[in-house]
Amino acid sequence: MEHVDTLLTGGTVVTMDAEWHIFANGAVAIRDGVIVAVGPASDLNERYTATETIDCRNCAIIPGLINGHAHVPMSLLRGLVADQQLDVWLFGYMFPVESQFVNAEFSFTGTLLSCAEMIRGGTTTFVDMYYFEEEVARAADQAGMRAICGQTVMRLPTPDADSFDAGIERARRFMTEWRGHPRIIATVAPHAPYTCTDDIYRQAAALCAEFGVPLITHLSETAREVEESIRDREVTPIRYAKRVGAFDVPCIAAHCVHATEDDLRLLREARAGAVPCPTSNLKLASGVAPFRRMIETGVRVGLGTDGPASNDDQDMFTEIQLAALLPKGLSGDPTAVPAREAFALATCWGARAIHLDHLIGSLEVGKRADIVVVELDRLHSAPRYTYAPDAIYSHLVYSSRAADVRDVLVDGKLLLRNRHLLTIDENEIIDRAQAIATRINEFLATRERNLLAKILALGGVQQAEIFEIQVKARLDPGDVERVLALLNHPAITVTKTSERTQYDTYFIFANGERIRIREDHRTDPGARPQPKYTLTLMAEARRFDHPKAMMLSRARYTAPADHTVRFYREYFQPDRIEELEKRRRRWRILYRDHDFAINLDTLVGQADSGQFLEIKSRTWSRRDAEQRAQLISELLELAGITDDALILQEYVELVS
């Protein structure tokens, strides 16, 4: 007889292999973390002796479940807010709280809490996208789970990177540190087309190609996202992803709720994994993914829970059941997604969607021993019928619950034995999680002056450029002529001109934030006849580290201003109000392949009412901002503007 480490015997073995083999009284033998035999219990009991034999009578022995898309540290934000539109939920609550509280401790603690929950529910592998992803990897490794950990990159500042340049560099360090780990795959996760740029996706794809790992991203989660992508880019998010190289490497695309027929073809041809998250997609009213069409067209489909802040659990049995039920209810066809196919979405098909089907997803000789034992004799799952060979799938999909999971193994190591967690102290992690939640609760309870949240409640918010680099100079009459002459320089191309009068009302707050309400009247021939009203939230500008007196503005948010100034004054309750009127002549120019605005401004009704020069440029990249600062210096020199003419203040500071 051969010796093995572990023998699971006497249960119904649901292999999820290509032939859908089921062994009603079966067994699985494990040695060195690998499955060495699967078959009838009588055969394996005769062939093997084991260091540990686990009696699985009245149980199902199944492949470990695969959570194909999650944000596991967000277990700490479970129950934070509900019943909101996705943009309000994300920009009004998640982003502000994350910016205040997400750090290494948050990601590590939240991941351990999630791992404990997932292990108890039979999940052995998860795909994550979050911040401080090295802490997610460390916690998953400590818990003994298998994970693909994606370091989030966005054009916006994130809790662990102040620009996407820094985010890409953080991802590279993370991927280098964890390269070659037997259970943890470190990668990069450009958040979504609406929070990223072409360059972010291309750099992320290049990183994935270099390290041989999959790229993780969100695609086509909401109808609005698809509509705006078509409006702004003339393509759907999925076709955009192909255009910017996301499909040049193995890709895991979360959600894909609103994938078109053309999108499904693109996903299939790219062999990209599509991972809907039924509970989250329902809760956020994003819709229901086209499961049937995905399966019919050959797309690699999996299932995910999404983050616990939008689910609010990480129970893959619930996701499996919804994947079976929702297509039936929507189509009127009870055969739309049979139980066996729904179960495959979280096992063998799910493994294929995350590009790990060579290792996990089915109970086959040579694959890693990621195995779950599910009790079948509970009140809600009794009695059982066995006359049909695949009746077990119906029991697992429609009757079984996460609480029925008895034992969990990853790489042949027991993580849960007789419902007892072996790698995580459950009580300790709950206490640590509650301590963090208490601090967040105090923050939310006193958030009356969170201006972004208040602006978001009004709707129509857009993020503007993350960095605005600008310089101002007070002009003498001769300086004005030199600026006008600058526009004829052979290195400069004027792309657009305009003239306008702008009426600005500034709400100024003690924390340095400002809200500007602008009424903009174009006065140049052929301009729009109606004024444009906008409301902008911006952090206080600060001195840029540059010899010239340059200012750097950060992370602005803009919305249409469709209420009166009185309404906004009462709504925001600023500490101080300043008003400013200026007349502006503007030239949009190209200089060394970069866009700049050159403004000649006159302040109306002010003691300091001479003319001012303002040169500014906007970018998502800190590195690019530094380059543009140097180019602004060159423009000042070309115009003959000396350093003593430069001023550090903004206009509102000159008149206050």
C-alpha cells in the first residue's frame, strides 16, 4: 500500500472534471499538497494508508470555491452605507472614508477578517483589488489561502499612492517581492476605464507581461458607465480595454454586466475572464450579467462577491444560487443556467476565468489539493435523492449554505477542521476589526463639513485633473506686448482663443478647502450665447518645488451650479466668502507637444486692477507636472517675464 498524507473518504466526491465525474461513495488521496488519486472509496482504501484519514460520510467532497472578484479589506466597511447610487456610494462614502482610514493595518486586518469568513464558507481562492496589497498578500498567506492580489492603480490619489506614477511603482515593488510564491500571485489592477487613462492600462499590461501574471480590472459594471464610454471614447469599456492593451495579457474583468454581443466576442477571443458579482450587482442596481449568453458564446465566466461594503458578505454559495436563479427569472426559462453550470462558475469554470485551471477548480490527479467538505444532512438539506446521477448539484446549489462547510484544505493543509479555524484567531480579529470600525463611526458622525460629500449629494460631479500647475505674474504695459509676441513664436501653436468675463464667488473653509461658484460669460464672436455655471471643490494651492513661483492644485471636483448663490451659502455654511470679477483673454497653445493655457486677466473693481499673466496646465501625472513646470519656465523666459514680476498668491488672495 502507498502512503499519503491525507485521505478523505466516504463522501460524495464531486470532481468537476471535464467528464463531470461523481463518486457517490468516493475518496480523495493527498500527498505533498497534491491530489494523487480520486475514485471509489473502496479502491482508495485498499491502495493507500494515510497519516490522517477524514471520515466524510453524509458529506460532499468538492473543489474549493473560487471568489473571482473581491475587495477583501473592505470587510471593515461592511454596513457602512446602503441604498445609494453607485457614484454616490463610491465617491460620497467609500473614497472619503478610505482616504482617511485605509492604511497597512486596515488592509491587513480587513483581509484576515475576510479570510476567516471565506474559509468558513468554503472559499479557498480569491482575486482581490485594493490598496496596500502587500498586506492583503501577507494576511492571505498567513491564513493559508490561495490568492491573486491586484495592487489598485488610478489616476486619482489613492490611500497608498498620490499619483498613478507612484501606484505603478508600488505595484512593481509588490510584484517583485512576491514573485514565485506558491499560493500568492502579485499583480496590478487598473481600477476601471472611468478612473484610469490609456497610459495606466498600457503600463499595467506591460508589467503583467513582464511578470507573467493576469491583469485585473472593472469593466461595464453599469449602464451609465457604458453610455459615458461610448459618448466620450466612442467604444464600450470592454472594447476600450482591448484598445489599450488590457487583453494583450491574461485579463480578469470584473462585472461585465452590460457586455454587448460584440463585447462577448472580444472577451472570448481574448480568453479574458468575466466575473459577475450577482449580489453586489443587485444591491447597487447595476443589473444582472448575461450569464446564459456568456456561457453560450464561450466566454470564460466565473463568480465573485465584490467587496463586503457592497454585498455585504463573502458567501459564494449565495452567489452560485443567484447565478442559477436570476437567469431563470429574467428569461422565463427554468433551464437557462442549470445547477451544474452554476456550480461550475465557482469551481472549474471559475478557475479558467482567473487563469488557474491548470492548478485548481476540479478534483483531479496532479492538481493542488484545495478541497472543501460540505455536510449534507442538515435540516435545510434533508432528505437527499440519488436516483439521478447529478442530483448532488441541485443539493449543493439550491439547499447548501456556507454554514454547512465542515472542513477546508488548501495545498493539502487543513485550514478548517470540524468547523474550527486553524490559522486565524476568530475572536481576536473581530475585536481588531471593531476597533477600526469605531474610529470610522466617529468620523462619519462628525462629518457635517465634508464638502465633497455635500457636493456629491447634489449630483453631476466630475473629477477634474489631479494636478494643475500654474504661475502668475503682474504685468507692466511692455510685458503685455511681449506676451502677445510670444504667441507668434515658431515653437508655439495656438489651438484656440476666447474672451470672457468671469464672476467668481469663493466659499472658504478653515481646513483650507474652497468651493468656487463660477458664472462664465463668453464674449468672443461665435461663442456660446448662454453663460456657463459651475461649482468646483479644490484643495488649497501650495508652492511647487521649483525656482519659479509656481502653484500646484490637487484633486478637484466639479459639478453644474444650478442653484442660487444664496442656496449654496446656506447649504455649505462657509467660514468666509469672497467675490471676484475678472475679464480674461485666453489662448490655448501647444508647446513641445504639451497643452497650456495662457491667460491675460484684468481684475475688475479692485485696487490691484492691472493686468496679470497666468500660465497653467493640467495633468493626471505628478511626473508630467514636473516636466510641465519646466516648460512653463521656458515660456516665461521666451516672453521676457522676470522673476520679480511673479506672484505666489491666487487671485482670491489678492483681493481678500
